[in-house]
Amino acid sequence: MDSAIAPYLFYLFSFVVVVSGLLVVTLRDIFHCALFLILCLFSVAGIYVLLGADFIAAVQVLLYVGAIAVLMIFAIMLTAKVSGIGIKQQNEQVPIAIITTVAFVAIALYGLGKTIWNIKTDVAIPDNTTMAIGKLLMTTYVVPFEIVSVVLLAALIGAIVIARRN
Amino acid sequence: MVPLEYYLVVAGIIFTIGMIGVIVARNIIIIFMSIELMLNAANLAMIAFSRNLGSMGGHVMVFMIMTVAAAEAAVGLSIIIALFRNRDSANIDEVNLMKW
Amino acid sequence: MSFPNVDFALLSPSLIVCITALLTMLLVPFLGEKRQVVVAHLSWIGLSIALFAVSQQIGKNATTFGGMFLGDDFSQFFSGIFIVAAMLTIFTSIDYLRRKENEHGEYYPLILFATYGMMVMASSSNLLVIFLGLEIMSVSLYVLAGFARTELKSTEAAIKYFLLGAFATGFTVFGIAFVYGVTGTFDVAGIINAAFGQSNVDTFLIIGSALLLIGFGFKVAAVPFHMWAPDAYEGAPSPITGFMSAGPKAAAFAAMLRIFSVGFGSTVPHLQTLFWIVAVATMTVGNIIALRQNNIKRMLAFSSIAHAGYILIALVVGTGEASSAAALYLLAYALTNLGAFMVIALVDSGAKHDEFTSIDTYTGLARKRPFLGLALTLFMLSLAGFPPTAGFMGKFVLFKAAVSQGFYVLIVIAVLNSLVSVFYYLRVVVKMFMTEPDGQPVEVPAVPVFLMVALAFAVAAVLLIGVYPQGWFNFAGLSILGAN
């Protein structure tokens, strides 16, 4: 998407992503955290659209917003006793977090300034990414495509085994 | 066209927020949400790189990562539920039978 | 774009493991509660067929699916380790699960899935495939760690293992994103080409590699990413603890050797220094904290951290010789630790809960049950690195490879660390040969026949590698050279 409003949309989505991301880790009511996580994931899908990744954006909405977030709300409901308002959600490791963050951000900024990107602007990604991804999944990436099904199967069995009652 | 660096900065910020969340959060489900934020940051960076390189490999990788994230979510939340059944708490501080 | 050529013979070992997992999984609901043990027997039979298939593929050094799946000797060697580890774990588990009254057949397919994931990890040089193998292994192991789901400790182990594992996944994926962003490919060979092609190596390639190192550092429990290991090891069912210390560690190191050592590690500056620091910190912290432990599973968790530190030496050195030494070390360590955990699981299964994991439980064991006592003594000596055991041979070839490249300081630190480790390993041995204290004696169950076979195999293998390492070393050496 290369129109005139694209940069503004990018700023809007980025702002929502960052603010809602911050709210996820700072809010006290875990249910609100989950709702802001959904907003955050939804805005990430918006950025995917700006990047021309329409298929990935759709999968993001279906899988993250539709499945994972709902799964989390289920878990929150099932462990409802602790989701009350006003419980402090942070532990005593805030200093560690600050140190890690400062170090990480410093390294990342340093890297950002020094890196020369391997930019090949002459090759554009196709307009219809769905078809391109489908072709890749059936040719070059057929091995990962088969293997990822085993991930799902193992997770399926595992989740049943561990969550069932005796 | 928004340059690549901007996307990377956003990805970096989300990743950092997620990392902070994992370290400071008390509730296991919030830790898990923070991990999802980290994965999203990685996905965002991957898609931005993918457009920059004009290669679809990144899209396939993101698709796989999302699938794996769903699988992990299923297993993780079922473990949380099993833990909750055993001890009626989803706070990591109280998961302290062994030294943390 | 065309469908790649498929060499099914090359895929056969991992396919057999995967198919066995699927079939046994389908069988579980059709067997009654009393006959779940059938699943265990089918599983080890499937694994032994897979082991045979591995032996048929040695020396082929072929690739299939357009280079996505490698069948070189490196991957066959590691596949062999994983299959043997899974078989020994199954033999240990049969009686353990029965005594703990937790006999659910899904346990065995999950072990097979984890094994499959490890084999995938060792059989590809594509970051995407390695990542998926890692996830299959991890997801299965999270569940296995919490398999005793009515035990508080077991679910705690599972949640800690899971949270830290998922945290590590975040780093791994972000690292892969950067490496991909700089080089445009997931294939290690392609990454090397792209990195060499540029006049200066990008900072983001360094950051990407460092993030990958953090991700894998969590998996091998390298300091400072080791926090999960003691809790996960202590809380998980004992046979699974043995499996976790043998299989996933070897798999993560196989992937690390493939990515960093024979891969693009040498093209990235500063990485060697980073490995040096992590290796020294890992072995020192692991050994020192292990000295204070009173729970044998927790002690072996710290010991496993320390061993990860020794193996990281191979990544510092980065030569083919060091990589093959690391492969031999991992084989020796896997067999030794699995053997030790057979004895631990047997003693542990004497009680329904986990009262019998303290080192004091082992007081007088060697007097009451000489065979068990001698076997555990052998394994402890092997872990400490005494000749003529496998552990000694592993350390010897690894340190030799490092010395030949001039890493004297590193090896001095490693040898000092080995000396420290002797204290806590021998503490167990001394306890076992002491007279039994007054008070209630610990009832150690009789050794069931399958465990006996497995224990005898582990003892023989540890001695065989220690006495006659040449054949194994040739094979391990060959296996790495094939990967180059």
C-alpha cells in the first residue's frame, strides 16, 4: 500500500500497538490486560496490511485475535479468583527489568545506526501473497509445512493429557 | 513509503515491552501475554524484512511461527489450568514449592 | 518451481519414529486401563526399527527436499543418541509409572514426538526447520514434565519449564528474523555466503546471532539462562528428568554446532568471546551451586548445567575436531546420565510421592543392593570424569581439541571445575557405602527385568566408550567432517 495516507496509518497503528502493549504489562485487572492485548494484536494486523502482507494479516486476526486471545480469556475465567481488580501485577524484579531493557535498547540502537541493509527494491513481493505463500508451502517449504502439523498434533495430545480430570 | 527502520523500531519497542512484562509480571497469564507480544514483534520484523528483501520466505516463517504460537498457547494454558487445580493460584510468586 | 525430489530412505528413521508415535497414540484409547503397558512395548520396538534404519543410512551423506532435510553422518550420529535415549527412558518408565499409579499410555507417544522433534533439529541446516523441530520437542517435554499432574511439584516444573521455554522461543524467533533480514535466507549455507559476500559484517547479524544464542542458551541451560533447569529437573518425573538431561541437551547442541560451529559462527565477530564468557560462567556456577544440593535430582540439574559449560568449549574452539569431540561428549553424557536416572527412578518409585529423592535416601544403598550401588558409583565416576569411563574420554578429547588450538586458560578453568565437581559426585558414592542409619530404612523396589536390561546396557556402554573410544571417536569425527 503506497498511497499518501499510508504513513499516517502507520503512525496511528504503531501508536496503538505501543500504548496497548504497555497497558498489557501495567494494568491491574488481568481481564483488561487481555482486552488490550487483543487491541494490540489487531493493530499489528493493520501494520501487516500496510506492509502488503494481506494473508498474514488475515491469519493474524483469525489466529491471534480469534483463537489465542479467546483461549487466554478462557484461562482467565477458569482461574477467576486471581483476576480481581486492584491486585498488584508486578513483582520485585523491576530493577532487573530496567537494566535488561536499557542494555537491549542500547545495543539495538547501536545496531540500527551501523547496519547497511541488503535492500533489493527491484524485487517486489507479489500483490496476491496468498497464492505465493501457497505455492511456496507446496514446493520449497513442503518439509516445514509437514513438520508443523506434528507440532499441532503433539500440542493437541499434550493439552488433553495435562488438562483432563482423573 | 515508510522506511524499514520505522517498522524495526516498532518491533523493537514491542519486543522490549514483552521482555519487561515477562520479567516483572506476577500473574502467569500476563507473563504469557508478554511472550505473545515478543513473538508478534519478531513477526513484524520478519514481515518488514520480507518486503524489504522482496522475498516471501519471511511470510512462510511468520505463518509457521503463528501456528507454533497457537500450539504453545494450548499447551501453556492447559498447564496453567492444571496448576490452578492443584493450588488455586495463578501468581508466579506463589509457585514456590521449589526455590524459584 | 517444482516439487523437490524425495529420498524416502533418507527420511526413514524420523518417519518411523513419527509413525510409531501416531499408531501408538491411536491405540491408547482402545487398550484398557490395565493394558497401557502395551504402548510402551510397541514404542521401543518402533524405536529399535528406527535405530536399524539409522544404521542403514550411515555414510550416505545425502540431502533431500532440496537441501531442507540433511541425512549426513552428523545427523545420523545424533539421531542414534536420541533414539537410544528414548528407548532407555521408556525402559525406565514402565515400572516407574506403574508404581506411581500414573499409567497413562499417552506418555510414550509424547516421548516419541519429542524424539522426532530432536531428530528434525539435528537433520536440517535450515533455521525454519530447526525451529519447528525445537518446538515439537519442547511442547512434548512441557507436558511430560507435568505428567504427574496431581503432584504439585510436577505441575510447577511444567509451568516453569514452559514459561522460560516460551520466553526463549521469543528470543530465537527474533534472532532468526534479524539473521533473515540481513541475509535474506534461512539456510545456514546461504547465510554464510551472504555474510561473506559483504565487506563488513552487519551489526544486526551479530545481534541476530546473539539472540539465537540466548534462545539456545535457555535450551541447554547455559548461565545466565539456567534458572528453569533445577526446578524443572527436580519436579519432573524421574525418568523424564533423565530424558530431559540427555536428549534435548544433545539436540540443542547439535543445532548450535550446526548453526555456529560449522555454520556462520566463524564469520561473525565477537561471538567467540561471548561463547568463552558463557562457557566459563556456566561451568563455574553449575559446579559451585551443585556442591550445596541435598536433592539428588537437583544436584544432577546443576551438574547438567556444568556439563553444558564444558560442551560450550567446543563452540568457543569452533573447529571440526572440537565439534566431533562435543558429539562424543554428548553421547557419553547422555548414556551416563540416563544410567544414573535409572537408579534414581527406581529408588524414587519406592514411594508414591517424591520423598525418596534426597541424597540421604542413598545411605547404605551399596551395602544392601551391591549391583545398584556399583552401577550408580560408575555413573558418578563417569560424570566426574574418572578413567576408564565414558565421561573421562569425552572430557579428554574435548579438552585436547581445545588445547591444540591454544585455549589454555579456558582448559585450566575447566579442569579446576572438574576437580570441584568430584566432591559432590563422590558425596553420593560415599553415602552409598556408609552403613545404614537407624530409623526406618528406605525400601528400594526389586529391579524389574526391562530396567535390568537397560541398566546393564548403560553400564556396558559407559565402560565400552571409556575403554575403547577409538571406534566411537572415528565415527563422531567422520560425522562432523561430513557436515562441513
